[in-house]
Amino acid sequence: ASASYTWTEDSASAINDGIISMSGGPRNRWTAYKTPNPSDWLQLDFPSPVTVGRMEICFWADDGGVRVPQSYKILNWNGNQWADVNERSRNPQQPTLLTSNEVTIDPVKTTRLRLILVHSQQGPCGVTEWMVWNK
């Protein structure tokens, strides 16, 4: 896992460690706390191509300096460039804390996924887990 920006006390690798803590709790999260950017990205790289059809994103927030994002979108690496995935469903529709944000997409075979997170006006966002499955 990698990110365009990461707060010094957090880690992008925490987004796929199997530990979910959406508010407080153990420090297994990535945040963009104090980022200068209006949006940031998180990326998952796979050692060989995988087919992805469903994912869950668990956001992390502390109601202080880190909030749920205003919005997000998912891109896949098509071998030459980043391309939007074709979403079939999103539940809930808006990014939500204390629940998994599930996205079903037309299956794509890829070696990389990127999550673009648009920060809210109240502060930058955080993610505790990003899980991906074939279906």
C-alpha cells in the first residue's frame, strides 16, 4: 500500500492489515492529517494480476482533525493508465463512519487499485481498512 500523503504517525500499510478500528482504538490506520492537498490517494499494488469485483472501505475519524471524506472514487490500472471502475452499487451512497462502505464494480483484472479521497471542509480523512474481493 502507498499514499500521496501520510501523517507521520500513521501508515499506508495499515489499510490492508485485517484490523478494523473506525474511531479511536489501536493505531492501525492511514490518515492525511495536516495534508496540504484538497484530495489524496491510497493505492494497493498486487504482486500479480487479480480480478476485483467488490470492495469494502472502512473510514477512520476522530471528530477532531480527521474526518470522513466528502467523496471518493476508485480507479484501476489498465496497464497503461488509471481508469475509473464501473460501479454497479455503493452502500451507503455517501462515505460513512462506523460501517463498511461497500462498492460492487464490473470485475476488472488489475495489478493496482487507487482510491481517490476528497477531503471534507472540516478536515482531511482517514482509512482503517480497504478490503478487495473477486466478487
